[in-house]
Amino acid sequence: MFRRDLKYEKNFWGKKFIPIKNKSLQRRQKFIQAWIERFWNIPKNARILEIGGAGKPLINFFQGGEKYVLDPLIDFYEKKFPEFYTDSDLCKLKTEAENMHFKNNTFDLIIMLNVLDHTESPQKVIKECYRVLKKEGVIILSVDTFNLFWKIFRRFLPFFGFKHYRLHPQVLRIRDVKQILQKNDFRILNLFITEKIKTNPLFSLKEKLKFYLEYNLYCTYVLAKK
């Protein structure tokens, strides 16, 4: 099943025609870094890992000692977006986050944006992140979360021809993410949740209903290893 989901992921990025500019990625990286540094100072020679950068990697714009990017489709992304993988000091690893070949307590910072619901086992990914993260190290993690209705209904959509939903093989609720993090003893330094469209008076009832039936909240965590 997961191999088939990777195929859909590859097809999605292969057909993507909207150009992604270095400047937009750099602005995003600066925002992410500034947000992290509100709660934690990134060491000057930090060892940094980005998991699943795909066609929008931020790792190039971080200043650190050693930089790694990990993705099972890294060869494809490097060919599709060569301008984002030109750093000769960047170590590129073709593997899955459920089984990272790093020693314990390796990284100061792990970047994982919009990745967790693309993995085969979110529980194993978070467990591996905890293992390879240094004590007092930090993870910046973002993930789409859904309400209970959409979590149940969404699983049936691929059977009715909506194959693009395989891009997100996992359907997680906020409580699911919280439970995964609690099992691995992470400390939440900060949690940012996008505003709910269904409570915003600027949107029509139809738009609110559509949002309620689809995405619920986009959550971004800054996590520290205890």
C-alpha cells in the first residue's frame, strides 16, 4: 500500500508546473528559524536533519555544521529540482524515516513539515526522531489534522476515483498526534494552530461547511526532547 502511495507522490511532483522559487523558500526558512529561536537557540555548529523536504526543502538555508535530508524519493526530487540540491556539503539519504540509520543522539534540530501524514507509520517515525535527536534537541513538526467525520469518510475516497488523496495516506486527528508525542515523551514548547474558517464571519455558510467536511486544523509544533 505505501509503495503505491509513493508512486502517487512521485506523479504529483512530476506533473507540478508551478515554479518554486528559492526566494520564497528562503523567506519560509527565515520565518521558521525565527519562530524556533523564540523558544530555543540553534547551536552555531548544529547538526540538522530535514525529513521529507521533497520539492520544497528548507535545509539549504539553515546555517549549521552538518546538514542531512532524508526522503525515499530523494533521487527523483534531486533530478526534478536540481537547483535546491546544489550544496555539496548536503548529505542526501534515500531511505524512510521509520528506519533511520543514525546513531542515538545525533541531531540538534530535525525539520519535518507536512510529512507525518505521508508516512507508513507515524508512530515509528516519531519514535525514530526521538532516538536520533540529542537530549534537549528540538523538532519543528507540522501536520494536517482532520475531524472524526473526515477521518472515516476520507479512507473511502480512493475507491471512488479520488486517487490524489493517496498523497496523504494517514488521516490524523489532533488527539492522534498528541498521543503519539506523549508516548515518546516529547515536551511541547509551542503549538500553533491555524484559525478555524468555520468560526470566521467573513466566510459563507457553504464555505464553512466545505471546510468542516475537509481539513480541520493545520498544526505546527516546536518539540523538545526531555
